[in-house]
Amino acid sequence: MKPPPRYRVVRWLVPVALLVVWLGIGGALGPYAGKLGEVATNDRAAFLPRSAESTRVADEQKAFQRSGTVPAIVVWTGDDGALPDSARASATRALASLSGKPGVVGTPSPALPSEDGEALSGVVQLRSDLGDELPAVLDRVRDAAGAVAGTTAGIAGPAATQADLKDAFAGIDGLLLGVALAAVLVILLLVYRSVLLPFLIIISAVFALALACAIVYVLADHDAVRVDGQVQGILSILVIGAATDYALLLTARFREELALHGDRTAAALAALRRSFGAIVASAATVALGLLALLLSDLTNNRALGPVGAIGIVCAVLSTMTFLPAVLVLCGRAAYWPAKPRPVDEAAGGHGIWRRVAARVDGAPRKVWLSCAVLLVACAAFAPTLESHGVPLDETFVNDAPSVSAQATLSKHFPGGSGNPAVVIAEADRADEVTEAAEATPGVASAAPVTASGRPGGGKPLVVDGRVRVDVTLKDAADSDGATETVKRLRTAVHAVPGADALVGGYTAQQYDTQRTAERDRNIIVPVVLVIILLILMGLLRSVLVPVLLVATVGLNFLATLGVSALVFEHAFGFSGTDASVPLYGFVFLVALGVDYNIFLMSRVREEALEHGAREGMLRGLVSTGGVITSAGVVLAATFAALIVIPLAFLAQIAFIVAFGVLLDTLVVRSLLAPALVVDIGPRAWWPGVISRTGRAGEPAHSD
């Protein structure tokens, strides 16, 4: 019997309405993906630990700085190794010529020689609000410095680093998104062998990203969240990857239902109903795992939590509304030139996954033991991964001008030149604090900042009864030696009676960040594991299977860290990682790794209720093998796209997540977890009632 006309109108009206709504969202909010950089900040001081001593120093230090300035340090060396006799005078004149030029604040310092007489350095204070004008102002400084005959000039210091960071993030709006989408499109074309469907999935992901970026833009514009280039890049990758993964699961189910029922509306509703639980549970796992970052004391970690969760919610919303609408409107044409076919139950699905299932069924204990040994062997190297921060010369993947200039500065001047440790203390104890600092091993010099804004050479500047003492370290500010010196310096100045001295600056900030990151890992990791465990228990209505799944993805994370430790040191040449990299890797890998196990085990439970525990496991593995593997490859490819941003932090995150997702997809989800469940049998689903044969109401058997 044909459906009544009113039903036929409604079944078309709803998809068309949803399509119009999302086209409006894409058209109106699409530009926000490019505008998000307008409300982003790459000022590292904005992301310091909230309660750390170095953060308190940064707050007090503002009163001693010229309003809104950032220093650029110019360094000169001789073209043939020796400086010309006239170099110092010429360099000082070059610096003085910048006074009053656009972007320059006050009078630059004179050029000062190094102790070895082979280099000169001077400081130019620039406005901190230059924004896009900063590169042009630095070029003006570089041109003036380059006019000193017989010398080669470079610019180091915070202003130069800020410009290089800005240049590194320049491709985050266009290049990163373009590379990620291109990679996803190629994979989808290979997976589906369809012309239209890959583009529909890409459009769904782009609409989700547009909505997420618009929401984050508004929140950041009202100071509700902080966004930097790293968070911005991860948001784009996360939304594209998650939306594509969810779309793969939904479209695979729609193809099955369409082949069985023929009616596109019924197929879409059935696909939604059968995949809704798995998709929502997977999204909740990732979103709540990200929100656990709100427990962090590092502001950039706290920023990623809500921003990432917003992206995941938008990805689910697009997948559950826009994609079903276009699938209903397109029907079988979405898969052209391929044709949706029913799964051949006699053949058991695709050949490769039949063979995998047969291997798991034939020797489950041998399979899971082999996988476990492999993962444990890789995990054995995890403790060798150094996560104490990266030195400045490893911050950028390419040769950034500020890095080479800083290396020249450190070669001829004390290692901490340009990045002094900053001590804030009571004014009436300035002499004692300065003496204590100078007597600290590892300190090259210490002097109070004067009214001119420079240390030494006058009466100390007193602000609200406090003074600032700049302490130049012998070792480079990003070195382990500098960190040890800062620890000793804190002990020394804290011991001065009545000084209420605090030690901050670049090295102290790095040290405090490292300690805070360790504290964050100890708190957030257990919270994320508990969240995931509870979601899995609610979805699968079991205790043992969720525990097994969490244990396997945890082992996968440790194995990934072990492999990363070897690759970073021996292939990439990294001496370590940023302190937050292991935590980011954990949240992404564990939450996203559980995603694939949710996709698998929710289907396994569905099949097991009808066919029994063993047969349900094998059927679930065969029916989801292709789509989940495709989803893993897509997610790995999207995160790998982060390498186009030339920053070590993002390159490390890209490798950890991409490799870990592939390891999880190909080993943990395909072999380890299924073999464990088959080996344990129906008892794995305790206290749920799933029988060995699948007859309704039959209690679970034990082996």
C-alpha cells in the first residue's frame, strides 16, 4: 500500500528543510573559520600556570615595563670572524636612527661588545600591539642593522620569536585545512569508489567546522575561552576527523539498510536508529575526555577542553541532521557508480575480514597474546620519552631567523642574554637580594632595573615598594643548566629575610610549566579513564568488556609513546617533547581509540543478542572491519596534516595521534580486543545476559 500524500510531503519536506538550514549555516558562518585567528593570541605569557611563582612575577613585572613594549635584540658578528674597528660606533648610530620610527618605543640602547670582542648586541623596544605590522617593523630594524659595514646582523628576543610564530601559524587557516580535506577526500574516493558521497561527507564536515569556529569565535571575543594557534589547528583537525568518522559509520549503515529495504527514508531512519547510540557514546567519550582538561592548571590545556568539546558536538550535530537529509534526497545516487548490495551472509562479508575473523576464531589466545607481547615491547621504551620542554632551537621545524640569531647571541654573550631570570622583591632589600643572586652558582650577573628601563647604571626603579632585579644566567635560558640555576636562585633569594622575593622569567616559566604538566597528568588521566569506563558500561551493559577495552587502549597509548620516543630521537632529532604533549596524546588516543572499540562492540552486542557471543563477535568484526579501518585511516591522515605547520609541538602531536590511531585500528580493535572477547566467551559480557547460542532469555554460559 502506498503511503498517504501527506506522509510523502513530510518525508521530503524535512530533509529539504534541514538541507536549507545547513546551507544557511555554511554560507553565513563559513568565514569564521578564517576569522578565528583574529581572536587568537600566541603570547606564551597568556598560557602560564595560574598559581605558579613565575605567573605572579609576570603580573608584578608589568608595572616595571614600559607600557606595551616587546624587546628585539640585535646581534652583529664580523663577516670574516673579526669585527671592524668602526663597527661599535656604526652599530650604535644604526640603532639610534630607529628612534621615533613607526613601531619603535623610546631610544634604543647603544651597541655593547661581547667579552670575546667578536660580537655586538643592542636592544630595540617595539610596540607590543603591532600585530600584522610586526614583520614590517622588524624588517626596518634589520635594514638599519644590516647597514653596518663588514658585519652580519640578526634579530633575536621575544619580538623576533613572536614574528616567527606568526609566520608559522600563517597557514593554519588555509594550508592546514586544504591539506586535511584533500587527504580525506582521496581516502574516501578510494574507500567508496563513488563520485558524490565523498563530497557529501566533506561538505558535512566543513559545515560542522564552520559552526564550531563561529561559536568559538564569539566565546573568544567575549573572553570566555582563550585560543592560540595550536588550539585553532587542533580544532580544525579534530572536527574534520571526527565528523568524517561518524559519517563513515552512518553511511555504511545506510548502505546496508538501503540494500535491504529499498526505501530511502526508511533506510535513513533505520541507519540513524542503529548507529545513534554508538556515535553519541563515541562523541561523549571524546568530548568529556577533552572537558577533563578543565582540571588542568595550564591555561592552554584548559582552553582546548571546551573548544574541542564544542567541535565534537558540532560534528555529531552535522552527522545526525545534514547527512541523513542529503542521503534521503540522493538515495542510491549517492553511491554511484557503485550499487548498495546486501551483505552476503553466506560469504560473511569482505574476504579480508573473513580471514581476520577466522584467524581470531581459530586461535584467539595465540592472537591476543602475540598482540600483547608486541605492544608491551613497544611500551617498554615509553619511559625514555623526555617531556621536559623543548629548547628554542627545536621549537620550529624549519630554520627560523630568531633561532639562528639567538644561537649567535648565546655563543658570544652569557647563555641567558636576552632572556634573564626576573626577581621581584621588596625595595628595602634590593641590595641583599642582588648580592644573593650574584652569589648563586650559574649566575653571570644581576642588577636592579633603573628608571631608564635597563638593569644597572643608576638608582633602582621602585614601584609600590617593590624592585625588579634582572639576573643573567651563564647557560642558555632553555637549557637544563639554566633550570638548575633557577632552582638555586629561588632558594637563595627566598632566604633573604623580609624580601618576599619571587623568581620568574623564561626559564622559571618553563620549569613551572613542566611541574604543572606533571601534576595535570596525575589528575586528568584517572578522570578520563573513569569517564570512558562509565560510558562503556552504560552502552554495553557489561563490566568486564569495558575494563578490557580501556586496558587495551591504555596499552596502545604506552606502546605509541615508546615508538614515539625512538622516532623523535633517532629519526626527527628531537631531544624531547613539550610538557603537554603526553597529556594531549593520552586524551586524543584513549578517547579516539575507544571510539573504534565502541563502533565495533556496539555492533558485536547487537549481533550477539541474536546469534550468540562467539558468532556475534565474528559477525561484528566482519561487518564493521572495513568502515572502522577506513575511519582510522581518515583520522590518522587528518592529524598527520598538522605537520604542515612548522612547529615541533604540532609535529609531535601529529605523529603520536596518527601512529597511535593506526596501531589501535589495525592491531587493538582488529585483533587484540576481538581475540580477548572470543577467548573469554559469554562471561566477558557479565552481568549482561548474552548466551553462547543467542536464544533469547538463555543465561550466559561459562566455559
